Amino acid sequence: MPWVSRTTAAGGVYFATFPEYRLLQVLYGYWGFTTIFLFWSPMIKATRVWGGRHSQGKAYGFLDGGRGLVGALFGTLGVVVFSWFMVGNLEMADMVESRFAFRKVILVSSAMVVPVGFLVRFYMKLPSNREKEIVLEKISISQIGQVLKLPSVLLLMVIILCAYVGYKLTDVFSLYASEIMLYDEVDAAKTGAFLFYVRPVVGICIGIIANRSLPSYWLFVSFILSFIGAILFALGFVVDTTVFMFLISILIVTSGIYAARALYFAVMESGKIPLVLTGTAVGLISVIGYTPDIFAGTAMGFLLDSSPGLKGHQQVFYMIAGFSFIGGIAAYWYYKLYRRDGRKIF
């Protein structure tokens, strides 16, 4: 694990040289290998092991809440470092000064990645006998087929895809604040910053709540919440309103989206996915579940460009509502199939 963090940090050092566009594409592919390819499935499996049989909601809620908090703190750190190394007036700074300060942001961020691997290596290591129980020497084609036959795996592909569409489209809120609510650039940016801190709070809270009942039930509820919130925007109820009501409306949508994101892997335990095959299941699920990385941003841009103004934004929220509706059906089906684990909803 330490070498994984070092290779990721090495990419950051190269990024600080400001490579040309084609080399930048290669670099992003390299980062995809050193992070997602090598780290994603092990991280999800480790979280499942940590959560045990009865603490899956808490484990994944704290995982996503922690990821959101770290993201917010890194964003804040980037602003602090950039301001610190910006020798002149920010409004009057030229390209050379901006590049110098931004290079420091990249290098500081890269340096912080290196010790993470060592922390994982020393603080998340399991006893050897426990590792033998949950680790396979190799994965066979028959085991991959076994995973794909599980109804829970197929449903999770749909659930994660729908939830991730909503997550990707949360980028629209800052633009909505600027174009529809007519906020200035500072207030629109504050709307985006507000979302940074909603995610960790929602993740931790829903994790604790789901841990005391059924994560699959609260996963279903989260889709209902995001559907209702998206419909409020899609039908034009959030146009001429106060700042407070605008933020409350955003909170309804994002609470559902972030809650679903925190819980969709927490239901693997109840879905009868063998612990030893968790990494394989996560990899297969992610191939379908995270395809919104390919199409969601493009779809949002197309809708906004094709119908400028309020209509385009409404279409984006109809898209969120549509995927929330489909995800809610899949989540309810999952809940009905796997709710018999001896715990009550409340």
C-alpha cells in the first residue's frame, strides 16, 4: 500500500510541471490506475470487514462522510496555500504568479498523499489467520459467474448507477444559483461550498441511523428524498424565493443523494454477497454503477445548452428525478428481498 500512495504522489510531482494536454490525458489515466484500479475495491472490502455483521451502516456512513470531510478540508487547504504563495494582489496577479502559487498547491497535496499509504499499512493490517479467511489466492471464471448470478449484485448495479447520476449532477447547483437565482459569483461559490460540508454531515448521520435499523430501508428512503427535492426544482417552485428556502431545497435533494451514496455498499452484507468475493463484486458492480462518469456531465451540458435558462435547469432536475425514481424502485426491491435479518426498521 505505501508504494501505491508514492506512485500517486509521483504523478502529482509531474503534474506540477504543467504538462501539455496529451500528456495530461496520460497522467489522468495513470492516476486512474494508481487510485481506482488498485485502491477502490480493497477500500470497500476493508470497510465491510471493519463494519462486521451488524455495523455496516455506520462503517460506510463514516467512510463516505469522512471522504466528504477530507475533500472539503483539502479544498480549504488548497485555497490557504494558494493565497499564502500568491505574492502580489490576487486581482492583479499575472499568469506567472498564479502558476507559481498553484504549483505549491499541487506539491503540498502530493506530499500529503505519501504518508497515507504507511498509515493504512500499519493501522489496517489484519491478523494473518483472519486474512486467510477473507482473501483468495486467485479468482476463477466460475466465481465471477457466481457473483453475477446474485440478485443483489444486479440490483446494486442499478442502484449505484442511479445514485451516482444524482451525485454527478449536483454540480448544477452553483450554476443554478448564478443563472436562475441571480446570485453574484461570490454567493454562487458559497452555494458550492455549502455542499462540501453537507456531505460529511449527511454521511455520518445516515450511517448512525441505518446502523440501528436496516440500511436497505434507508437506502430506499434516500431515493424518495432526492426524488421529492428534484421535483421541487423541476416544477419551478425554487425560482423566486429567499436564500433560506433555496438552501433548504438544496438540502433536501443533496441529503437524499449523499445518503444513497453513503449506504449503497452498506447493503452488501444483507445481500448475501460472500465476504471473500467482496472485491470481485465491487469491481463488477462499479463497471456499470459508475458509468455516469462518462455520460452524466455531457448530458447535463447538452440539456443546459439546448434550452438556456430555467428550462434547461428544469430538464436537468427532471433527469435527477427520473434516475431517483428508478433507483428507488431497485432499492425497494432490494429491501423486500433481503429485509429478513432479524432487525426492525425503527
